[in-house]
Amino acid sequence: MTGRLTVLAPGALSLVEDLGRPGWAHLGVGGSGAADRAALGLANRLVGNAPHAAALECAIGGLHLRFDDGAWFAVTGAWGDVTLDGEAVRPETATRARPGAELVLPTAAHGLRYVVGVRGGIAVPRVLGSRSRDTLAGLGPDPLAAGDALPIGDETAGAIPALDRLTAWAPVDDQVVAGLVPGPRADWFTDAARLALFETEWRVSPQSDRIGVRLDGPALERLVPGELASEGVVRGSVQVPPTGTPTVLLADHPVTGGYPVIAVVSGASIDAFAQLRPGQAVRFRHA
């Protein structure tokens, strides 16, 4: 351990996340990991961490931390008026916190999930090789609570870079366009349904979380009736339940599902779904 953070207030939902625990699907354990993997990767690069180092993921905002020991950190993902001891913190920038400094993440102004990377990583115990919280399975460290003491590890990969090779921009506030590839059950839907998937401006439902983003819009009509035996699903799968409105599966999706998958969001587009806010518009294109 190279230092410690104390949680003064956890916000709406703050979790420890890393790249997840792939390789356990045959035992019914999902991969989980950061909802916005690009934001996690950027945070770790900015503070010179190894790619697998664990960081903090804060949904909506409200997280208040104290650096009991001095540390470098970076805030990526969502953008907001983040402060350190009352002074503004630039997004996507390595910043030094003195011992006792307090970091406050307010309600996000752009995007939905902040990522806080700390040099050395968050060194909570691993479960099945990962420090990630899986909210569906209840695996990994508990959600943060006031008074929690978080150890800082030593999972660094080098010096803090003077300039990152790829910095991001604030998450999009208006329409997001995502690439789709055909799913394994696309032929279970009518031609009109497959066309509507691409021609509709979908809206993000408030009934969305780390398991999946529900989309409000027209019902997609099925061509094949009846039940589907459960089969494997991946992050980005677009499942269509009996209501006909699609759900895009995210980090904490189940290993198998019984709803037909009409399409799959491309790997280049799926991280953007972690930052979508209720009511935000989504359109799909052919990837």
C-alpha cells in the first residue's frame, strides 16, 4: 500500500472497477468491469498506471473523497465542476493532491459516470481475479459508503506522461450515433422491425443501469413467435423482450439471455452508452 483514500460521501452509486473478470462465463460469472472502458484506460494512462489498475466509477455525482496521503489522480468520463480543496480540477488531466486534500465530484454536467484514477490503483481485495463490482451478481467490493478507507496500490507502469496520446472530449449531450452489426436472431424479426431499428430516433429510458440501457421507441415486431432457449450474450447485445422495445446490454449483463438479440453494438460505440443520460437520443447505423 502506498497511501489511502477516505470516502466522506459516496454519492448516488460509486464503485471500484477495473477491466473485469473475463474467462468465467462457463461458470455463470460475467465479465463486469468499468462501464466506460475508454475512460478507465485514459485515467490509468494519465497517472502512469498499468492498464488493469482499478479506479473509482461514480454515477451521476456526489462523491467526496479525502486523500489521507498525497497522490496523483485524474478524473475522466463525465464532466462537471470537480474541485480539489475548493479549486477547479481540469478534466482528463493528471493532478497532484496534497495529504488531506478533499476531492468533490458534483452532479455531472455532461455524461453520467465519472472515473477517478489514482496513481497506483485502488488496492481492494480481488475476487476471481478482479477488483470490479458486478452489480447483477453481487460480486466484488461493496459499493462505496461513507467512512470507507481505500488503500492505494503500486500498479504503476511508468512515469506520469507529459502528454497523453489520446485525450477525449466531454460526453455528447445530444444525439449519439452508434454502429450496429446483425445479431444472431435478426431473422426472428420482420423486415419492418429491422428497418425501424435504424430509422428510429430512440430515447434512453430512466430504467437503465450498468446491466443495460433500455430504449424507448416503437415496438419491434417479431416474425418468429414463441420462447427462445437461453443462449450466450455479450456486452453490446441488443435484446428485444416481449414488449418489443430494445435493451442494450452493458458491463454487468448476464452470461445468458432468453430474449432474441436483433443486433450487437460495435466495440467502437459501446462505451458511449455508459455516459448516456435519461431522455438522450440514440440513432443506429450499420457498422
